[in-house]
Amino acid sequence: MKHRSHSYKEGALGRSLTSRSGVGGATLTAHLQCSVCPKKGDLKVRSLMPPEPIDQKFAQAGWKLDPHRCPDCIDRIAQEKIMTTAAKITVPANAFGKAFALLGTHFNAERGQFEQGWSDQKIAAETGLAPAAVAEFRKGSFGELKEAPEVASLRADIASLEQLHREHADSVGREVAALRTRLQKLAPAAA
């Protein structure tokens, strides 16, 4: 912040300056008053310097300026924000207990499958938890989702048939090319 006058010298904007005489000359101490709590920051300065460098030194010491906040208040306000944010993310009191019961009833851990009509999303809707939270809870408590053996078998059959189709198409393509070559040799004008 640019100061038109010397706010420390004038005792303005929560800033002040004290001078004490001592051996070898006067010692100057700059003060900054926290706008949240009664704490006052003190900073010894060797000589009277402009207010901006003094402000910089307070900032380096962990203060926030304009409005002035001491390092303790900055930490406390940050913690309050975290707690407020955490409080906004409310989970019903027995949500994980209910999720555990629903998973125990509708998820077969051995097969890694839900009963028909059940999923992480449905359990999330029933409990008030996020679907990602239900999925993580299920993975940790009951295990990963697995593909049904019937589905895995069908996928394997499809892959085999696709491979057979490619091989057959290649074989047929080679036969057609060979027949065209023969045709061109027998009747070049007809090809």
C-alpha cells in the first residue's frame, strides 16, 4: 500500500512507531495492531525508513496487511474456513452404517456383483452419501466390482468371432486377388 505520509510516524492506520534512546543512539520500533485480536506486532528498525519496507517486513513475519491480521488470527481464520467447509459437507449420522448394511444385503463380495437393480449410485441415493464415497467404501469393505462370468464369456466369444472374421476376410481377399491375377493372364482385355 502506498502511503502519502508516514503512517508509522503519524500513528495512523493501525501503525505506530516508538523511539527509545540508548547507547549508541535511539532505537526505533515499528508497531502494527491486529484488527481482529488485541495482539500488537513489534519490529525493530535501525533507522527511519519509508512505511512500505516496514510493511514488507511485517508481511515477511507472517502478518496480513490492510486489514491487519496477526499470524495467529490468519491461522485461526483458515481453520475456521476449513471447519465451515467441512460442516457444509454433512453426512447423515448413520449413513456409513446404512451403506454397510445395504452392501451386505445387495452386494455379493465373492462374485463382485450387485443384485439386479442395485449399484453404488442407488446405495448413495438411499444413504445420502456421494456415489464416489460409496464406491470407495465398497472397495475397502467388500471388494472390487467384477464382471459377471456370462458377460466375460460373451466378450470372449465376440473377440474370437471378430478375429475369425478378420482371418476369413484376409483369406477371401487373397483368393479374390489370386483369381483376378489368373483372369488378367488369361484374358487381359476382359480384366
